[in-house]
Amino acid sequence: MTPANIADAVLTAAKAVFTARDLDLAALPAAATLERPRNPEHGDYATNLALQVAKKVGTNPRELAGALAEELSKFTGIAAVEIAGPGFLNIRVDAAAAGELARLVVEQGPAYGHGTALAGVRLNLEFVSANPTGPIHLGGVRWAAVGDALARLLKAAGADVTTEYYFNDAGSQIDRFAKSLLAAARGEATPEDGYGGAYIAEIAEAVRAKHPGADDLETFRVEGVELMFAQIKSSLNEFGTHFDVYFNEKDLHAKGELDLALERLRAQGHIYEADGATWLRTTDFGDDKDRVLRKSDGEWTYFAADCAYYLDKRERGAEKIVMMLGADHHGYVGRMRAMAACFGDDPNVNLEILIGQLVSLVRDGQPLRMSKRAGTVVTMEDLVEAIGVDASRYALARYSIHSPIDIDVDLWTRATRDNPVYYVQYVAARTASVGRNAADLGLTRDTAPFDPALLTHPKELELLKTLGDYPGVVASAAELREPHRIADYLEKLAAAFHRFYDNCRVLPMGDAPIEPVNVARLWLNDATRTVIANGLGLLGVTAPERM
């Protein structure tokens, strides 16, 4: 019996009570809220539904709670319902109903935890989108981990998600990149506003190898950008982050989409001309100043490309556009929301902007500057070389995006319980090991009929409750755009499994025969492995069978 089943039972019981008493059903919420009591002696779950609605229908909350308790006690799987305080209900689930969850988890397998809360929502999720002028730095790596995890979460919640990388291959930064490559090829010093690092010389050499004797800026621009972006794609692929769409900014220009966006905005009545330039009146929608789309010399601004790109996504069918931007992009939020409103959209519905905080790599409390190819910038390759892909992804997704984080190299490479990813992956490996050892003894889930009522030990019940929490955690993590909730849950699940493992033997000792309780515990062991693997999968982290 899952928390969702119990919440449904509470609401069904409430509807029955309200109908019998001729109370207004509209006063009931769409779903009943459950929580786990801090003290397990108070019950398995608690709800404040009676307190929540009693005043609305003019009745005493404790008296209403009594009627709800009587009705709820009729449901199969509910062992007892007790009234506490002014009208709380403490609910106890019988052992057989609680233990059945192990069967449900194992049988659903990878689908356990998936829901339909976002079914039908077409969502475009853009993240990383680092300029093709150098390797992905640590800030971009954070989005590669968090953005990919968020995409997996949103899909698990039922959304139709398109992941997208915006390839900014037009503009002045590309000019500076091309000039830097050409200078390197000629053996000249890096231009004052150019890009340094050994990777510039490597790319310049690769361009010369492909085009011997080339000495023109355009060749180094085209070939250099292509080579740089190929390296970025390769790095992302090795990191386990894949995109459905790689979108080139230059295509917006080539296809006339900036002109199309301008005319669409003009039709909405938000364009005006001043000082020879074309402006968008974003102040009508809360921006701190109006924005130039086309300069007096006819050149488009970056913001014009932003407008065209937003419109392109919407025209491709995205109902909600989610953009994940770095810590230096706070100033973009107001103008982008105003721009969406200028197109006639509701920024609260059609646009969502997430801002992430900074990341640093440290050892002994001191920041590391590791890159040999990119000067003092720490790159994706540096991070992976230092702690590995799994630890990198877990470490970056483990914390709220609103918090800056320091990744301690010594901690994340340690094979001890204080290393969070090791702690969780160890449970994945241990549950797999239990399964292998059980098979060697002739113990499988089919050795005897599964009797969920045998799972009565407090540590078994604690583990079952934690497994039951998983679908709710996935749903809330997707809704709140907070993948770190999955990592937090996995560490709690790992702790609950260790307590179970230390107190409840899955395998028979010595020559002792296999008992039905061993089979029941094997189901619980395998259910734990399923959820650990599912949760790690949402973070793009492996669930090893051996460590």
C-alpha cells in the first residue's frame, strides 16, 4: 500500500462522510495531504484533513475526524485510525498491506516512481549552451548534470520534453575566437581581447592541417567553430548528457527569423523607432528599460536573436520554455519575461528561467586551477579526471541550484561512507550481492510464495515506508525543478537499507533451511535495488552490481 493509495483512501472516506452528512463536497481538496509522524509510535501516516476543512463546512474538527476515522477504518489494508489533538488522524497500515509494496516495486521495475502529473505538457528545456569559443567550464558542467537530471525527472512525471543546446555561433565573440586562432597559426601573440589556452593552438594546428596554407580569417572562423563544437559535443557525450536538438544561432539570421520576430512584435503593438534604432517597449511589462532590437547602423542586437529564438521554440510547439542560465545572467530574467509578454504570452505559464550558482573545485580547502588546455579555467574534462563521471554528476546534482558549491576532490574520491555517491552506490552493489548469494543458496523470489505479512520488524517497516515515499519525491522534484531532492532521498533510503540489513538477515545462517521470511526479505532487498537504480538513473549515475 503506497502513500498515494492511503491519500486516495482518506479522500474517498471524506467524500463518503460529506455525502452522508449533506456537506459541501467543494470544500474538500483535490488530494489529501499525508505526512510521516516524527515518532513512529504515533502511526505510519498522519493527515490534517479534518482540521483543513471543518471550518469551511461549519463543523467541529475533532468530531469530523472521528467520522473520518470510522469510515477510513473500513478500507482494506488500514489496521487502525486514531484521533490526535484537535483533529489529526494517525493511520496505521497492516503488515500485509505494507509488505505488498515490495512486490509492487519489483514488478513495476524501472517504471516505479513514474507518474502522470505533467502528462500532455510539451516542454522545451535549454541548458548548458556554452559559447563555442572554448571547453565547457565548471559552471557549464553543473548545468550538464542538473539539466540532464531535470529532463529525466520531467519525463518521469509524464512531460513531453525536448532538450536543446543553443549554439551561439554568431556575434563578436566568434570574431574574437577566429582572430585568436589565426594569430596562433601565425605564431603571433593572442589579441588583447582574444582567447588564450593551449586549446587555441591545438585547434589552429588542426585547421592548418585540414587547409594547408590557409591564412584568412573566414577559414579559421568556420573550421575553428566546427572543431570546437565537435569537442564540446564529445565531452558532453562522455559525460552522459545528450540533446535532442542542437540549434545554431546563425540559422536564425539565415532564415530571416529575426525579421519575422520583429514583425510579430510590431503586430502586437510594442515596437517603436527612436534615434534611428528599432526598440521593443519591454517597460510595459516590468523591464527596467526598453530594449534595442536593431541598431541605427542596421545591425541586430543579441536581444533580437533572443526574441527570434523564443518565437522559434514556440512555433515548434513548446508550450513551456525552460531556460537554465548561469549565475551571471540574473539581469536577463526581467527582459526575457517582458519579451514573452510582448509576444502575447503569459510569462508565468510559457516561460521559466532557472539561475544556477557558482561551482568551485577544491582540495584541502583551496580552489584548484587544474586545466592545462584552458589556462586557469576548470573544464569538464578536469572534473571528470579528478573524481569520475558518476561522482561528478552526483556532486553537481546533489545541491540546490540556488546554492554555490565546493566540490572537494578528496571527499568525492574516497571509498568510504562519508562520500555520498559511494554511500548510495554501495547499497546498489550490496543488494545485487545479496541476490547473487541468495541464488547460490537456492533462494529466489519464487522459492516460496511471497507472504508480505512476515515483514513486521521495525526496520523492515521503516524501509518499506521509505520505498513508498519515492513516487512522491519524484513528483515534487519534477514540479519544483529540484533534482537534489532525489539525491537527498537516495541517501535516506541507503541509511534505511543499512539499518534493515544490520538487523534482519536476508539469507539463512549456516545450514539453516530457507524459511518464508527469507523469501519475503529477498523481495524487500530486490525492491530496494530497484528504487536505488531508478533514482540514480534519474541523476544519470550508474547503479553498479559490484564495487
